[in-house]
Amino acid sequence: MAGLIWITGGAGCGKTTLASELKSRLPDALVLDGEHWRAALGELGSGYAADDRLRIGCALARLALLLTEQNATVIVATISRHAHIGTLLARRAFVVRVTADAVVVRARRPTLDSELLAAMNADPWPFPVDLTLRSDELSPSQLAERVLSAWR
């Protein structure tokens, strides 16, 4: 089944873990991870200012949508916290927000700055999501089951 599953949430919330679990159930799917996307872009993917994050996130969304137009199933795992990205994805992607308690995230990402952590996980999320899941309450397998049940 072609389509786009866009997994978003703050750092350390389990986006990449969920994407990997979904890939194991959808072996033909393509996985695009935000950190790998930045690395692949090289100098074009550098910068963490708000306009850099928006430019990089929009490019990732456009690539993912282009691939789905070619009948690919695409799973994206990225923070991409900007309303314009939500506009690009509207009605064209199944958006999943992954959250976790700050204590759990801190244990997963101990070097993450506290203010940055709070900002990345703040509510409300800047664009609509189809499903919100807590990775500190469900196993990766359970998370994937919930996504696939809701997406299909």
C-alpha cells in the first residue's frame, strides 16, 4: 500500500525506533530519517536556526511526497516542528506524533539541553496530527500496531 507515514515529535521520543519497527512490518517501505537526511544534504543540511529547520523539513516533505506519487510507501522520522510542513502534508500523509515523559527522554538523550528539550516537546504541536502515541507507555511493537491499524 503506497502512502506516507510522517512520524514527528521531540528528540529522544522514539521516532526512529518506531520507524524501524514499521519498516520490519512493511519491508518494501522507504525510511527517511531526519538526522540521516541532514547528513545526506551535506552543507545544504547544516544549520539549526528556525529558517534552516524549515527549509530542510520542507525539502524532506517534498521528497517523501514525490516518492509516494511514484507508488512508494514512505516512513519519515523527523522533528520538523513548523506549521508550514503541516500545510505541505495536509491530507497527503498520515501524521503520527510520538511523545514521552521528560524523565524518560532525558535518560535516552542525557546530553540534550533542558531548554531545547522543553521547546521540542511543547504543546500544542504546530500542525494537526492523526495519531499521538507515548513511547514510554507502549513497546515499539505496540506502537507500530497502533499506527498500522489507524493508517489502513
